[in-house]
Amino acid sequence: MILEMKVPSPGESIKEVEIATWLVKDGDYVEKDQAIAEVDSDKATLELPAEMSGVITLKAEEGDTVAVGAVVCLIDTDAAKPAGGASEAPAAEAPKAEAPKAEVKAEAPKAAPAQAPAATSYAAGTPSPAARKILDEKNIAPATVSGTGKGGRITKDDAVNAVPSMGTPTGGSRGTERTKLSMLRRKVAERLVSAKNETAMLTTFNEVNMTPINQIRNEYKDAFKAKHGGLGLGFMSFFTKAVTRALQLYPDVNSMMDGDYKIAYDFADISIAVSGPKGLMVPVVRNAELLTFRGIEAEIKRLALRARDGQITVDDMTGGTFTITNGGVFGSMLSTPIINPPQSGILGMHNIIERPIAVNGKVEIHPMMYVALSYDHRIIDGRESVGFLVAVKEALENPVELLMNGDAKRALEL
């Protein structure tokens, strides 16, 4: 029996995916539930498992965009499993060996007529309308592009593949590489540009003295790790608790625009921006306002490991009412984070640097961090945005009283 394998739906709003990598070759014998491909959607990279055991025939190439429900491969479930695993290989390779010959034959007729009239044809060096638009966007002169179309005409593909001049080389390696962005990366780029163009985004800054949090971590991190199965006591739990507290004080920051309406939430689903092997991902910690320090650290660790291992799901990244991003792990001292639409606010953490500050009229050196809040001014006024960030600062500089109800050991479940 020939089984048609179709692209499953990764999520409600996803209509198409891209074949990122085939993990098997055409003609290979695959086992049921074996991962045969990695597919990119605009939200995550997912593995495609074989539905049955048998010999596979691929119906899509790497990089192809295919609709959800489309057939991407066939599995011959009646085929016998090869004894040594090598018997199927020659049969599978045979069609591939002939493919280059067919391509050479097909392209040979194109090469001959393209060169003959190129010198005299009026079309030589003239771009098509679509090609001209692309060349204008790239700021490339048509005279610098060799046309491969009829009579030497510059086609759209010629324009797409054209590379701007990098000047006269003076020696050394000057190689270039052109690779297609993954669907996830393209979607992230689209959303970031959309956020800049469609929101009235502003950023306000403040600084936080991290001494109190460092003291708590230094005192309790070993006991916390021993009590909670190796779970570390990091900065993210303190920042998440400070953010959920501030969101309750300034609910406009925890809201979104929907046309002429404002949607306000009485819960805090905190999106945590993490860098995965496939790019930026933003999994969500649900109802963070109800979680303890241990609960927040455990959930962030779970989501980060899933993102790192490429096992993050669309549901893990769906929703979120506010985002926290930590550029400090890469050494960033200060930045203006971009809103994660349709959310209205994002908090940016940065690196911790010892700096001299005035404390009670004296100069002292303390570990300091700049924090930034980017917000949509259409729905959040200056009073709310500044007040929110000040509330975050106050909680981080007085965590025992404001985040732990005066008892650090009890808050950390020690």
C-alpha cells in the first residue's frame, strides 16, 4: 500500500510550512514514528514523523513552501526492510545519477542562442519591468548585470541574484554566500518591521541597584538548588515577579489594542525572549502572577530547554500579555527593545556593571543594571509607563519586602 504523508497543521493560524531539512533520502527505508523531516512554520520548527514503516519517496525539495495538508512524501508500506540497509541505496541513487544529464540536455539549447544575438540584439542589457524594480531597490545599474534572457535581456532571476559592487579588490578572501532565510526568521523580521511602522513606540529608561538581589542569591542559591532538584536561583524569577507586581499596579501596560477597543487582562502571561538554534523565540510563562520563585524558574528552564532542543511548540509561544528580553546575557549595556505585537510593552534587561553611585551622600560602588521599557504610546501614557518602570525598580531594590512578603526563606520554599 502506498501511504500519502501530508503536512499536519502546526497551529490554527498556520496555512503553510517550509521544508527545512530532509532527515532521510529518497528510497530510504523508514520506521514508524522516525523523524523524517524538519519543517519551519512562521512560529516554530517542528519534526515530521513517519506515519508508517516502509520505503519513502520524497515529493518536495528542501526549501519548498508547501500548504498544510499537501502531500510531501509517499511511503510504500509493502516494501520489505533491507537486510543490511544497503540494498535499497543503489535503487534510490539510480534516478539521481541520471538527473544531471537531463539537466545538461535541457540547458544546452539555452546557452547557444543566448550568446549569439547578445552583441547585436536591442534587448541586450535591458531589464524587464520586474527586474528593473528589483535593481532600483538594490541600487544596482543594469549595465553591471549580465542578462541570461532571450537576446541578453535581464530577467527577474538575474536581478534577484545580482550583487552590488564591493569595489576594486586588493587581495585576500572576498567570498560571499547567499542563503534563504527560514520561514521563522522571515516572520520575525516582518513582525519587527510591523511593530516599528504600526505602533507609536517610545522607550523610557531607568537603572537598578542589583546589590539586594545579589545578596539574596549569594545567601540562598546553594540551598535553593539543593532543595529544588538542581534548579538555579537566577535573575529572571526576580524580574518576572517585579513585572507581574507592576502590571497589577499599572494595568494599562498589560493591555492591547483591537481596532477602536482596548483589551485589558486580569492575568499576566509573560513572554520570555530566548535565542534558539533557529533564531529568536518567545515562549510564554502562563499566569506568572500565581507562580512562586521556584515555579517561575522551573517553567523558564523547561521552555528554554525545549527551545534549545528544537522541541518548542506553537502553543508554547501563543499568547502573552507582556514580554521580558535579556540582552545582558550577550553583553548589551543599553538598548531599545521592540514591542512584540499585539502586546503593548516589553522590558529590556541589560548587563550588570559595577559603577560608583551616590548613597546617603557618599560615593559607593554597586552592581548596576540599566532597564528599558518600550511601550505603545497609543494605549499607554507617560505617567503609566514611567510609573510602571519605577515600580519594577523599587521591587528589585527591595525584594524581601515587596516580592517576598518580608520572608525570603518562605518565598523561596526553603
